[in-house]
Amino acid sequence: MAFSQAEVDGKSVFFNEAEAVAEEESGRAAETATRQQPKKRQGKRDEALSGLPVVVIEHSMSEEEREERFGKDGFKQLPDEVYRRYGFTPAKVEVEEHHVKVYAGKNTDDIVRAPHPECLLRGSLVSPSLEAAVMNAKYVNAVPFYCQEQEFERYGLHISRQNMANWTIQCADRYLAILYDYLHEKMYGYHVLQADETPVLVNKDGRPAGTKSFMWVYRTGRMYTDCQIVLYEYQKTRNASHTREFLKDFNGICVTDGYQVYHTLETEREDLKIAGCWWRLISCGQGKTSCKSQLTTTLPSSRSADSASARRTG
């Protein structure tokens, strides 16, 4: 079964995704039916449920029902039959009304307020839990603000997309920028980084709509499995000044593509080494003439050096 796709409010929607995926899975099962099925790993369900809170729901017969069925004192209690199901509670919306106690001295002019949490944004109704939910929906689950606005409406909560946008921008500037700078500094402690840039079309930044800008990405090498850091940096241009500033305190190896900006930076510094991306080498086997020309200018010299060495040792 093929995916039935349509566009709703500018977003691709697969109407029959459930049926298509289910049929795909059943097809795989049919293909492997002739093979010996592996034994199910014992305790897999217990492992999947471990760490989740358990709510015990008891089901019993009333005393009258038991007497009617078995007669008075005509039954004995057996061990419970236990089965488990996932429970899901939809988002709950409530108003947090904070009452801060205020105290004044009888014989002094001192006025003291009880300790209380600081406001995330002064004068705003947004709470940390609400903004966290908005950011998670937007940047993790790719739910646009207008879709979140509609979802909140279904909960009886009237939050405009403009409010969500302003909250997100202000919280990013006030709180997440500190984390970004911390991770940027921590990135300098790694020996291998990776860098790349990709064009993005921007509608509003003081230039004509659709003007090309660039999103630069820097990340730690994949060998650092304990703590991965990925940082994005938006810039209007693609010139070397952006990379020069971002990597100014980094000493080590930076893996990039063949864009000349990176190699220009390497010539300016002795403590920075630019390494080529392996994907570029793989692409050489797929008809990439530029890569082939680079290899043919490098490999013959190394071969000739090896040949000369062999003649001397022979």
C-alpha cells in the first residue's frame, strides 16, 4: 500500500500512514516466515515497563455478589490475575495562583516578602513548564506555533502564536544563550570537531525576501559518545570571518568539506588542522570529477616517491 499524501496548511500529511506501515510490517513478517523464528527474549516487556510509575487498579466482587455466587463462607481467595496496560493522561492545564505572604514589622518600617520563585518573564502569564512544552513541540516534534495555538484552543486555553513566538525569543536570549556560550566554551576542550554550512532563505532580516543566508553547524566528533555537542550559528554570509571567530580558541582537528574558507583558516594558524570529509572521498567513486582531479594530483606523487624509495632499497 502506498502512502496517501496531501498538503494541509502548508504541511505534508499522510492520511493512511497507519495502514501503510502496518501492511509493510506484515509484509516483512511474510517474507521471513520460512526462516527459523528467533526465540523471544525473556523479560522484554518487563524491561519496557521498568522505570514507569505503577498505578494499581483493583477489581473485586462485593460481599453480596460473592455470597450469591458461592454461598456464605463458600469461597476462598486465590492469587490475583494481573495484566498491565499503558495509561496515558493528556496535557492538563491549570492556573497557578501564587500568594506571596508579606510581613511588616510593628516597630520598624521593614517589609519582607516570603521566598518565592522568580518570574520567567516579568508581567507574563507564561510559566517554565508551559514554555518548555512550547519549545519541545516546536523544535523537537516540529509542531508550528499555529498548530500549537489550535491545540491549546481545544484545551480552552487562549494563547496566540505571537505570544508563543515572543516567549520563545525572549527565553532563548535570557536563558538559553548562557547555555550556548557554556557549550561553545566546552567544545574547545575536544580534539576533533566537525563543521559545515548550508544555505537558508530568509524572508525578514532587513534584506529583500528570499535572500540567501547560511546556517553554520559545529559539532564534536562522533567518537565522543559520552557527551555530544552540536551548535548552530546563523550568519548572513559564508565568508571566513564567521568560522575564524567561532574557532578562535580551538586547537585541534576540524573535519570539513572542500570549501576553501576552512583551508584558508588553516593557513593562518599552526594549531588548527583541517581534515577532509570521508564522504567526499566516497563520492569520488560516484563520478565526482572534482574529487577525482584532486586525487589524481596527489596519488601519482606519492606513488613516485614510493617507487623511488623501492629503487633505493632494491
